[in-house]
Amino acid sequence: MSLYKRSVYVTGLSSDSTSTDIESLFAQFGTVETVLIPIDQHSGKRKNVAYVVFTEAKATAVDDASVQTGLSLDSKKLTVTKPGDEHEFVLQSLMSKADSELKAQSSLPEQIEGMDVNQLRALLGQVQRQLIQVSVQASAQAESKQTVHISIPPFSGDDAKGEITYRQWTYDVRCLINDGHSLAAIRHAIRRSLRGTAAEILPKLGERISIDTILDKFDVIFGNVLTSEQLYQQFDSSNKDMGSLWLLGVVGWNSLSIS
């Protein structure tokens, strides 16, 4: 199950709010697996946003938390929403960072035995610098992955000359997904590729619609639509069939007349 489907995105946090504070606040909606707080790659400081990941993909936990409008923490009013699929890569990166931090912390007891106060302070400073470096690298990787420029050939659904077919367009989209590009970058490429009718339909589907839903909706609209060339071929084939039936009828009538 994707992380974003069992998470909520919290904004408006105070810089004084800890992950423990956030976890305690959201524990009323379900069991919290972890709280992920992104780090700004330029300043090295934490951002005032967080992802709260619940242990189970229960719709009640995420839904109950995301509809709250009066939540506050450390005198700050919070905004809680459901993250879209474009957040999945960031969540995966932050989760990987959290696992690295946990491993680093678990090895500390073995290192601190026999150390004096100054040595402990030096070790603590080293660990903090390492954690900040890991956080910055994870955030940088997430942002760079999201900003990779990808493109899809134009498609309108209007049978325009020089444009690819709907089948080829969906194939290109799914290839980008399988190649591991961020969903945000793919969604941006989809918007840039659409022309004509397809471009007019997309905004009507909503701003937060997932790529899978876009493909499902477009399948209904464009998936079984025949091109003008295909329609002509079917029409021509139908005319030939009708001509054959007419000829058989004439031959049959003449045979009856002769007999």
C-alpha cells in the first residue's frame, strides 16, 4: 500500500513542535507509525510541515484527520489534507532517512560506554551533523527527481495531423511511470502534451486528480474512438458487403425469372 494513501499532510506547524508532539495530537484518529518532517536543503532547518503516517491503511484514520478544521498545536492553527500521489516519492525518501537515523541511534549505546562529557558532546555533534546531511541529501534527491524534464508527444483526440494516437499516448505515459519518474513530473508532462479536446477536458477533472484516474477517464472518452481513416475503412467495407448482397439478389431474381 502506498505511503501517501495512509498519510495526512500537515502545514502551519510551529518550529517548536516536535515529532512527538505531532504524534500525540494525531493519535486520537488512529495508531501513528511515524511523523516525517522534511528538511530545507539550503538552510538545513526543518520545514513547518509534516507527514503523519498511520500504521494501517484505514480510511477512517486518514479521513477523520483530514476533515479536521480546528486542530492547533503550540498556538498554531494547523491545516490537514490528504496528500496526492505526487507526494509518494518524497514520503519514500523521508522514510528511508528516518530508517537511517534509527540505525544510527541504535548504535550509540555501544559507542558511548567509557566516554567522558567532552567526548559525548563531540559524538553528539557529529551525529547531528550526519543526520542533517542525510536529511538535506534526501530532500535534494526528492526535489531533483520532481524537477526532471520529461515530455510526451502531443495528443488532442481530434485526429489532428502529426499527432500520436491515444494508444501511443497512454503507452508513453505508462512507460514514464514504469521508468520511476515522479508522478508530479509525469502529471506536468501530461498537461503540456494535451491539445484540443483533450486539453479542454483535463481541467474539468479537477486539480488533484491522480494519473490513474486521468487514464481511466480518457479511456472512456478516447479509448474506443475510431479515427477518420478507420471510419472510412469500415464504411467502405460496409458498402462492399451491401453491394455483394445486392448482386446476389439480382442474380437470384434472374435465375427465378429464367426458370
